Amino acid sequence: MEISEIVNQMHEEGIESLLIFKPENITYLSGYWPTSTSILLLKDDPVLLVPKLDLKEAEEISALEVDELRSLPKLKKTLPVHLGVEPSLDIATYKKIGEEFKIQVTDLVERSRIIKSEGEVHNIQKAIEIAEKSFLEVEMRGSEDEAAARLEYIMRLNGSSKPAFNTIMASGRRSSFPHASTSPENIESPLVIDWGAVYNHYASDTSRTLVETEKEEEIFDIVLEAQEKAIKNIKPGVKASYIDKVARDIITDYGYGESFLHSTGHGVGLEVHEMPSLSSKEDKKLEAGMVITVEPGIYVEGEFGVRVEDMVLVGKRSRVLNNIDSRLSF
Amino acid sequence: MEISEIVNQMHEEGIESLLIFKPENITYLSGYWPTSTSILLLKDDPVLLVPKLDLKEAEEISALEVDELRSLPKLKKTLPVHLGVEPSLDIATYKKIGEEFKIQVTDLVERSRIIKSEGEVHNIQKAIEIAEKSFLEVEMRGSEDEAAARLEYIMRLNGSSKPAFNTIMASGRRSSFPHASTSPENIESPLVIDWGAVYNHYASDTSRTLVETEKEEEIFDIVLEAQEKAIKNIKPGVKASYIDKVARDIITDYGYGESFLHSTGHGVGLEVHEMPSLSSKEDKKLEAGMVITVEPGIYVEGEFGVRVEDMVLVGKRSRVLNNIDSRLSF
């Protein structure tokens, strides 16, 4: 969204100036990723305030005016009474701002970030390309730690600034933990890989599961069916919670409803997890320009887990942004 | 610090139960690193609350009792009136807790973490060993991106779970930005490398600068003199701000006071930056068992920068935990 539109909406919410601390929100509005505590003061003439040590670097990169961040007490003297802050602001800083202000908490910038511009979709697509290309270059052998290290290294060489999150490389019984990361144990079957690259600060998030036994294949087929049906239903105007229901109903029909331990997906952009959530509790409807994951999973307690995750750009003709096959072998 | 001591201090502060969200604080108290939003309810019989999808994994790892985290409204019904929260708690969650509680913000757990146990020092020492061993295996050639990728990869293979922070590999003019990360440009002189490993969730944080020209050598000598004098003054009872003054005075005497753009150091542990700060504003005194960085730097605007950073364990006989030479060449 254009910054002037966001400022207009801010004024409509009765906020004169919005204090922005969250690095992703600062990057969204200015193009500069803060490496120390910085504040973007959003108002008619927005200004990015950074500590002296980052001043030169920020001036080279920021699309907005940059000034030196002095102490909060000094800054407060320049602020209007009707002040906005982000939901993520820490309580210590919030209390320091003080009671002389009428402070309103708003997720205005996070909401603005839900619909991706062409440039943002390009960055996400590039992150996915790097992640997939790298994935195909890695042999899934040795320990989980080693394979994850190789994958992250190759992503870095292929242009990812860092892993989008701690790579999950969880095999055998460890695959039954949806959030297992990696272990020094040797890779066995099945193997869940959940990984992402970062390009121009935008993330990708994909999962694949390599299976071997008949039982693993059987669970895999159910998960893939749930994922494919869910993806088919993605279009503007549909409730995000409905996509979760489509996937969950299929898995439940096969008797594994209790083993689908998480929601079906989430938005991805500057953050790996952002709005909307594809969960039963989400009120939001899908809109053209959202980028979301679709990632049903079945985790058979004490045995193993399977998850398949792709990223989808919502549109009149929604488009899966991933290119690698869902069904891959060791 | 023992958990029972922390609970006693909490009661002394008039808090019946402390809601802990911060992953590092949860790890400190339970040994479990939460991968989804989790709450450690600190009280006489502490309990770690995690979402259903992480339940099995948390039960295997946590030293404290584990239970399923249900919704905040349900949890609230079980909470006492005198409730504590952390300074880092986000304002959205804080507001959801609601006005029926007497909420006190306390950094009790962060304060408990300042003095490291033997086990914690061991983890930090291991992280440093991994980081240094890996550093010596990397040839500093090619682009900054590539060299950083190799360093991070080798750290991972040597047992680091991830880079402790975005590796800084900044050469030539880019070294004049204290927080430059890496670029696709080829490495030139001087080269500032600021890197760290993570072992058992504990971080290391070290910097070296490789120099070539006479001017670079001259600046290097000043920075190293400042660092060595600062380290010599580290002992229990000395103000943290005094260590900053020692380093800053030397750099100022040589005429570069304005080019020393940051504070002299900070605590390191589960977080890369934690208490105390070695800055002019810090009131705290050094105590035995603290682990701090000492990292003066000079950043000649538009030209280049030099920083040397080691980690020191404060004690009657303070000990530099790093082993690699301060003066290294390409």
C-alpha cells in the first residue's frame, strides 16, 4: 500500500503520529532494515530515526527522510497527543512513553502488508526459487544436522541472506513433532523438510516429506489430497477459515483429524508468519494479492509425521508459487 | 540462579505468579526452547504451558512440569490477582490480560541470568570454541557473502545450531558502517568480521579486523590498546561504565573519540545482547560470573572501520574466553 494511503487511514483512526518500532514494518515503509533499535515516525512527513552508528548506512538505503534518534524523553517533546503504537510494542517502552499521551494500539501497518504489491510478490517468488533450486542440489543423507547445514549453505550461495527460520529436517520418529528442528541422528524415513530462503528481506516457506513404507505412503496420500483440495478452493472472497475446513474435513474423514495438530496455513511476506491465518478462528476473507501457505499435516503419535506445504498467491486465478513436485523420493 | 531463589525474590516483589513468554527466559528456567507461543507460569509449583502440537516434544525436554496451553481467557481464570509480566511482553497481550489483575512489570528473570553458572559458562565457552575453530578454517577470499556463507556453514558442521546473529563480513568502505552485514562485493582491506555460534542455546560474539595499509594498522593499534586496557580493568566491583570510559579515553586521546560510535560491550548468554551494558549510562557494577564483550571500534567516516571484540568472564581473576590472536592477517 502507498505510504500516503496508510497515513490517511491512520488519521481516520484518530492518530496524529504512529511510532513504528517493528523492523518488518520499518522495512516495509522505508526499505531500510534496522540493525539497532530505530523508530519510524509515521505522519504527513514521515521520518526514520536511527542511532548515530547507523546514520550513514540508513541514509544510503532509506526511501524516507532519516534523522538521528536521540533519547525517548527528547523525542516525546516533539510528539502530538494522539499517538499510535504497534501491537508488538514491548510493555517497558510503552510505559516509558507515559500518560501525557492518548495512546492507541493499531495493527494498521500489519494490515497494510497483507496485500502484496508486484514488487513484493517478485521478492517472494525469488526467495522460493532460491529455496527450491538449493533443495534440489542437496543430497538427503548423513545426519539431519549435516543435511540442514548443506541446504542452508547452498541457499546462502544461491542468494538467500539467511534461512527464513530454523530449518526443520526431522526424520523417523522425530517427524512426529511438527516443530522438531534437526538432530545429530542419521536421516531415516520418513523425512520432513521445512525450509525457507530470504530475498530482499522477503521469506519463503515450503515443506516436503520423503516417504518409504506403505503406511507412510498412505498418510502422504491423505495429506496431499487435503492440500490439493484446499488449494483448489482458494479465491478472493472465500473465508480463510473455510480453506482450513476443507483440508481438515478430508483428514478427519480418513480418521486422522486428531493428528492434524496445527492450522492449515498463514500469510508470508517480510515475516514468515503474518496475516491472515488459515485457521478455524480466522474471520478474514481471502483477497487478491495475499500470499499464503497451505500446509496440512498428519502426526501419528510416537511413529512419524507427514506435511506438504506450498505457497499460493491469491487471485481470480490463484497461483501456486512453488514449482518442485509435491511427491519426491530419497 | 536456582528456580526456588527466583520464586522467593518474586514473592518479595509482591508477585504471586509470573507469566513468562520470552523464549530465552523459558529456556533458562525449563531447558526447553519454545518453537510456538508458550507460557511458563512461574510460581511455587511452576508449569510450562505449550500448544498441543509441541506437547510431546516439550515433555521430553522440559525440566519443569508441562501442560497444554489453552486460550488466554481460560488461563486467566486460574491466575492470582498479583501477577508479574516481563518488560518484553507485547502490548497486545498485556491488554488482553485485563484490568482485573494487579500487573507488575519485572525484569527479575533477566536479572537472574546476568551471573552465569558453571554450566552456562561451559556452553558459552563451547560456542566460542566452535566459532574460532570455524573461523580459522575459512579462507577470507571471494565475495563477502560467500565468505560469510562458508563461515556459517562450517560453524554449523562444527556443532553450532545457527549463527548467533547475522554475520558481519564488511570490507573496504563498508567496514565504516558498524552494523553492515555482508555484500556481493569482493573482499578488500580492511575486513571486519563479527560472528558467533550457538551451542545449547548459548551464543558467542567475537570480532576481528584484518588490515593491510599503514593507516589501517595505525587505527588497529589504537583500538587494540583501548581493548587491552579495558580488559585489564575488568574485575568484580568495578562499574561497567568505567570499562567504557577506559576504552573511550584512549581512543579520544588519539583524536578518534567521535569515531567510536557505540558502547564498549554487553553481556552475552542466551541472548547475544543482554545485561549489563558497558556504556557510559550503565549503573551496574561488574560481578563475578558475568560474561561480557569488550569491543571498542573506530569508524573513519567514508573510509573504513576497525573493531576488535573478545568475551571476558568476570572474576577475581577475570579471564578472556577467546583464544585466537587479536592480530591476524589475510
